[in-house]
Amino acid sequence: METSSEDKRSQHRVEAAIAIRVHGVDSAGQMYDDTTTAIEVSRRGLSFLTKHELGVFSNLTVLIPGRGPVRAGDGPTDFFTEATVVRSVKEDEDLFRVAVRFMGATLTMYCSEGS
């Protein structure tokens, strides 16, 4: 029996439309700061579309507004973490689909992996 690539993933992914902000250095060595939308999210990473070509293994910073820990009296904080690019594929002539893995922090709200 064949196992699909979806079954081999270590983290369950959820299709999403979550506003994110990413910044780092692109493949040309230029600093960028991009507001975009996550299209898939798991506890340990996400994917998004961007006009910036990002190299695999490059580092970037990810901020997800209002998706961090809840503080008593203040409500949810922003989720903020460093991440590493694990995949970057040209989607069309203007966009790249980039997948990143979080370094350290996890999104506890996406912990629906089969228990």
C-alpha cells in the first residue's frame, strides 16, 4: 500500500487565510518586509505566497497578529518567531510559494494532529 506525501508529514496542516508579516533577506541579498497571507499553517510552520525569491535554508522573521499567547486583561498577543525556508517554488511569473519551519516557537492553536 502506498503512503501519500500528506501521510508522511510530521505535522497536520490546516488551510488558512491568516494575515502575516515576514521580513528578512531575499536571494539577491536585499532586505524585504512583506505583508501577505498564510495559505497553510501547522504548529511548526506555514506557507505563503510572495513576490520575493527566498533561498532554501535562509532565515526570516514571522509575525502573526493576535495569534500569540493570551495575557490576562490584554487578550491575545502577536505570535513572533524566527523561521527557516524549507521550500521555495515559483508559482507563476510573479509569485513564489514559500514554506517555512518555525525555530523554537509553535502555534499551539493549531495542535489538531491526530492524538
